[in-house]
Amino acid sequence: MPILKADYSSISHEEMAASIGLSIKHIPILIESFLQESQPAILSLKEAIEVNDFDSIHRYAHFIKGSAGNLKFNEVYEMSKEMEFAATDKKTNFDYLAYFDAIETAISTLKS
């Protein structure tokens, strides 16, 4: 799967609320929570990638995948899934850092 470019800066809170079945008033709270909770995972994921700690890469990619999937951040979900599966298989030829950069960039476009 190719690296995906995602820009969530113009995400519609109305569409997001409808897609996950919640009231629009909850969306800013959920996005803010996602941003706060994913930040430590992002930092830990980068550290794990730097030392080729496949178990930790798997764990943090899985966490990010789940959180992104719950909120329908599909590009982040798909890239995190690819990274998680590569780490599960301990693939040394997978470009973890490129996927990490794309995930981090996508998340940075979110505004609560």
C-alpha cells in the first residue's frame, strides 16, 4: 500500500458526527482527546522505529490505528495498519520512518 497524504484541516464536524453516530457537540472533544492521547504514542513510536523495536512499533501503531479508526481518520488508520503488520512480521525492508512521517503530518493537520 502506498503512503497516503491526508489533510484533516477542513474536516466537517457535521459529516464526522454523522459517520460515527454522535452529536456534533462531541466532535471537538473527541478530536482534542485523540490529539492528546496520540501524542505520547507518536513520540514512543518514533523512538521504537529508531531502534528497530518491532514489538513496540507494533504496539504503538496498533494504538494509533484503533484510535484513528474509531474517528474515521481512514488514511491514518490504513498507514498505521500497514506499519503494525510489518512490525508483526519484523520486516526490516519496510519504510517505517516514511510511514511515520506521513502519519505524524496527517495528525498535525487536525484541529479540535
